[in-house]
Amino acid sequence: MPGICLPHTGAARVWDEATAMGIRTSHRQAAQSGLADTGEKWARRGADSTAVPLSDTRTVLRGITQFMDAALVLVIGWGALLPEASHSSQEWRFGVVVVALGPVLLARILDALGGYEFGALERWTTGVARCTVAFCLTLLVLCGILWITGSHIATSKSWLEPWLLGSLAAVCTMRFGIYALIMRWQSRGTLSQRVVVIGTGPVARRLLSALSLEPSIRIEGVYDDRPAASDSCEGLKVRGSVDQLIDDCRHIGAQAVYIAIPMQEEDRIAAIVDRLSIVPVDIRLCPDGYGLGLGQFGVSYVGGVTLLNVRELPLGGWRLIAKEIEDRILAACVLAVTAPLFALIAIAIKLDSPGPIFFRQLRHGYNNKLIRVFKFRTLYDHVSDPNAEKLSDERDPRITHVGAILRRTMLDELPQFINVLRGEMSVVGPRPHAMAAKAGGLLYRDAVPEYDARHRMKPGVTGWAQVNGWRGDTKTVEQIRQRVAFDLHYIEHWSIWMDLKIVLMTVMMAFGALYSTMMEIRRHAMPVADAGRSGPAA
């Protein structure tokens, strides 16, 4: 559960200082008088209280992994470059710069791909896959630098290849060692965070129920600052008062205290926080009511008031810059590689039926703004449907012969990379829909109340919903609901790694569709050829 700080109201700040001072004095006296009695307990169980908190363990492990990655890449780079020292002083000096830049570049790319997330460290295959992609991107950037500076890539190949391949092997081997270490820690329960909960009311019961499903949390006890109405809460024994909690925290090594008390009881919460200030634990305040269902969020401190970041922009800061760079590079590469295919499709469309090559349609883009989306024309021009008031399927007579092939292979969407270069769309994102598109006779926004939440991010050429099977026409409301659900999941969990995964899945789907289309054309052509061969001989 994330730490949540809530605004201190006036009442909470100016609560009775005399009461506060009395609590501090009485608690100090109780603590001092109890030192002699608890000396043996300290000697017996003091080792448990030195445990590193779970969040700190993960942070330290992440930092060590980053340092080891950089060190391995740097050392192997020096080893690969040393034999070249006598060949050319200029090449040598430039190689030193490239080797020094490599670890920094790799760390930044790997971090952007989520390679240092704990989930990637505890799953070896995930970590190796992300490391491999990061090394490929690093090699691409370094080759680009060599090309721009006029260096000979062929001469640099003698040390560049062994450097990066050796570094990849070393980093992947180290990832396996980290994975084995994490598995060992988890089997011993070392990575479990020990927490205690204050409160026995409805807020505490909901919190305890949620924590019981979290494998990384170990609940050490439940306490209450008031006489408890019951000896247990959610099956856990109520161990005592806050004074007992403070004494136990010194011995059981609890790392965090979760206060689960209604927020309106400000004086009560302030008194508990003040009493816990002498114990080296993290203090977390659990929201009640609506706040319990908000999920994970952060806080902002503005004008002396702490505000809850209930919902933030999906992309901001460096994340937005990374997404924009990714879009422009991918779109430019796709358009450059497919330029000959563009020309062939344009010629085929013109020969197949009269009308323009492109079909332009107004659709909703970022923040509900209208954008003009490009597609290859797949319908006869005189029956085109700019607003998509009638959804088409495979047997729609309005579809041209070439259009049927383009739709089946998804090549009709290729011109939308022009929209990406213009900044109106992304390579990956929620698909843009026509203004009058319907499902089950209802406009999309009428069928799904949260439909417009998709427009918090630029629409994409492909998306998470499409690679999971939710593409094509929407005949029922459930189909558009599922599509929106997948789109919102993508928005909330965006990462460069997720984008690359979706792009790869889309390419595989496109090649699969192209192969099946070719096989179908071949099956239709074979009877005609057989009929020609079976005719009477002259």
C-alpha cells in the first residue's frame, strides 16, 4: 500500500498542546521505566529490529544492479578497446569516448524499458529480454554516432562487436545471479515487509482484508488506541494499545505502521502520530470511504497543503519526450522502408476503381480534438461513408477487390504513419474511431460512459486492444466495452517496453494475415489452373 499523506486541517494543527505534551511526558516515563524489564528481550530479539525495509531493499538492489551493469559494460569495453591502442591514435581517442558513453546510454535505455523494475529482476526471462532490446538500441545509437562523426564503422567493428556481445552475456549472467538471490530471499521471507495496523473499525477491516492478499506484506499484529470491542479483527488478535505497539516495535522489528482510523477523527490520529514519532518506523495513513478505492497515487505539496494526486496525465515530462521520439523514429523508418509498397498499393487502387488513393476521415484525437486520419481507400468512391454510419464487414459489397486484400492484411492503415509524423497520432495508442461509429445501435460514448477517457492519450496506428483480439467491427456493446477496457489499461500502464511489445505483436499479426491471404488467393487460383490443364488435347 503506498504511503499517503493527507491535508492537515486547522483543527489537526492546533489540537490541544497541553494534551500533546502530557502524552509525550507520560510516554517517555513509561519507556524509561520499561528499559530494565525489556533488556533481556532486546538482547534476545534485537537482531530482528535491524531488518532493512522492503522498499529500501528494492531501491538498494536496483541501484546495485545499475552500478554493476555500468561497471561490466565499461570494463569489457576497455578490454575490447585496448588491442586497438597502437593502431590509430585518433580512432583510439574516439573509441574511449564511445566506451565511456556506452554504459550511460545503456542504463538510460534499460531504465526506460523497465529493466530495473523489481518485476524484471525477479523474472529472469523478462530481464534478459529487456536487456537484449536495450543492447540492440544502444548498438543502433552508437553506430549512428559513428556514422555522423565520419568514423569508419568497419574498422570499429573489431572492438565494437566483442564489446557489446560480451557485455550482453555478462549482464544476462549477472541477471541470473540476481534472480537466484531474490528467489532465495523470498523463500526465507526476507523480502516480506513486516507491518502493524492501528484500528479495529470498518476502515481497518477493509485494509486487513486487502493486505491479506498481498504476498509481500506480513502483518505482525493489530492494535487499538481505545479499548477494542472484540479480541480479534479479520481473524487477527488485537495485541493491545499504542503503548504496547511501541514496545513491540522495538522487538519484533516492524517496519511500518498503518493507521486505519476514520479521517474525521483528527485529534485521535494526531495523537497517535505524535506518540509513534519516537519509534523508527514508517507511518502510513490509510484513507477511508472513497479514498480506499482510489488505487495507487502520489501526493503534491502546494502552498503548505498536502494534496492527493488522484489522477495524473498518462504522459508528462521525460515520459512524453520519450514517447514523441519513439513515434517519430518508428514512423520515419516505416515510411522509408515501405515507400516501394506505398507506390505499388497506390497503382493497384487506381487500376482497380476510379477515385482518390487516400480516404480521409474525421476522427477524435487527443483531448477529443478532431483530426483528419489517412487510410488507403478500400470502398468504391461513390459509396464512401465519411462518418462510418454503417459498419462494414468482409462481405460488404462496397469494398473493392484491392480493398478487401488491404483490409485483411491491415495495409490500409499504413498511411496513418503520416499522421504520426504530423504529431496527430502515435504509433501505439487507443485506435481513433469515426464520429458516428456505433455498437448495438448506440454511439460509442453512449454505450460506454468512460469512452472519452481514451482520449487522454494520442490515438495510435495499433493498440493494446487490437493485439488482444478486439479489432474490426463492433456489433455488440460488449465488444466496445472490452476495447475501451484494454485501451484504458494501456493508458494507465504505458511504458516504452509495452509499446515495443505491441509493435512486435502487430508485425507478427500482419505477417500472419498476409500469409493467410496469399494462401487463400492460391487456393482460388488452383481450380482455374487445373481446369486449363484438364482440357482436351489439340
